[in-house]
Amino acid sequence: TIPCLLSLWSEWSDCSVTCGKGMRTRQRMLKSAAELGDCNEELEQAEKCMLPECPIDCELTEWSQWSECNTSCGKGHMIRTRMIKIEPQFGGTACPETVQRTKCRVRKCLRGPGMEKRRWKEAR
């Protein structure tokens, strides 16, 4: 029997992904059929390909509720926080702030020599 005639393999295709794990293929063509019987040669091949890891961006939880004011009177501050669920990897977007602070003001503090006068006025 005369074997079937095949073209040379084509170049490998580009990887099917732009990052991470994918596949690539190459083909060849049947030039002429075998004189006796079928041509059982493979006409396409596939193989795994690996490109640099895909970037993974930072991922955060939602903000917590604001804390209570840190003072019982006068000026103070409150904070709220959020946690990092996924750290950035392979050039992914960095994490933004995880703690925020804001000013708060509770009723005026009573102190000093005028305090007795105020109490006396309130008693009247």
C-alpha cells in the first residue's frame, strides 16, 4: 500500500488565553488519499500552553458601621473598617484604604469654674 500524503504541520496557534493556562493547536492537510484503505493519520494536534499568571485584583469586604464617638463630650472621632478578602497578586490592583476616620462632636463638655454657676442656674 502507498501511505497517504500529508502536508507539513502548520505553526502552533496562539495560546487560547491571554494569561494563565490554555490550549494551542496545529493542523496538517491530506494531500492525497491512500490508494488502499483509509488514511488514519491525525490532521490536528492540541496541547496545553501556559502564559504568565493572570493579575488578581484586591478584593475587600463592605465597610463596617461607624464606631461610636471616642469621647463622651466635646470633639472626637469615629472610625469604620473593612477587611481584605483577596490580596492582589501578579500585578493586580492594589488595595485602597481599609480604615476611615471622621470627626464627631458630642454635647459641650462642662468644666472649669463656670461649672458651679451653670449648675446653680439649672437648679433654679
